[in-house]
Amino acid sequence: MALMIETERLLLTTLTAADAPEVLAYIQRNRSFLAPWEIQRDPSYYTLEVQARLLDEEAFKTEHGQMLRMWIYTRGENSRLIGSAALSSIVRGAFQSCHLGYKLDEEERNKGYMTEALRAVIDHAFDKLELHRIEANVMPRNLASMSVLHKLGFYNEGLAFKYLKLNGVWEDHIHMVLRNEAMEES
């Protein structure tokens, strides 16, 4: 059963392989826009078969508590898929932590959608998944992403040099963190 979270303007939901055509359309229309922020993709990534397989893998990892990707839709008459937010590398035990990743349709920037979506995902992570810490790593030049994280209360824990190889280049990343302070009080 799909997990759904509603906000004022958005619907966030998990998807299945049956939704691969819609995900593929989103990825194809944002291919060049997202390229500077992502790993280099093999051409097969932009196929229905690979997207269906990736959605199956997401469902398996979600079922086993390893990740949660929420796909972001606008609400209303002209609802459409505009992005995703993922909690990955979920670690339990003494750590209770995860990594946050997100992406938004190029046409939907500067409307507050990502801040709204991430606020809902963070609330779910802290309240329902009972995580203590969410980590997000952002390239210093990605000012829009840094702005969203600051609005949500993330703080800078330092610079990781040559942290990830994105679009064929080893990129520095700022390590941003948000803690579930309510959990620390109990």
C-alpha cells in the first residue's frame, strides 16, 4: 500500500513499477537540468525498464526500512509529478540517522514546493520513523539547495573535500545536518 502525505499544495507518495512511465517522463524532461547535480547516467537509465526496476528496488528497500522515497505531485485539477525526496541509508541502533536527497522539476523552482515537501518528509522521519538525525550533502555552488536547507533549520557540520563524483567530477560538499531535538530530550 502506498504511503501518502498531503500538504497544503502537494501530495507526496511512494510509487511502484506501474508508475514507471510517469517517472521516466519526469526524468527525461529534466535530464539536462539535473545532470550537474547527479552521477553520470548510462543511457539505459532513461528507459522504462530501468525506471521500473529502480521503483521495485525502492519498494523493497522501503519495506525493509532502508529508505523512503516520496514522489512529489502538485495537488488539484492539473496534478503532475514534479520531484522527489528520499531518505536513504537509514541506520538504526544507536545512530538513528539517514541521508536526505531531493530533486525538483526545473519548471517548478522558486515556488516553495521543495521546502514544503521536505518539511513534511522531515516531520515523517522524526515523528513516524523516529530518526534522530538527517544529513544532507550539498555542493557549495548549489545555492538554491543550501537556501532550502537553511530554511528548514539544517546547520553546517563542515566541508567534505571531493566527496562525490557527480557529472564526472569529484565535487566538494557541505555536510548539513538536522537533529530531532525532541528525541534528545527524552
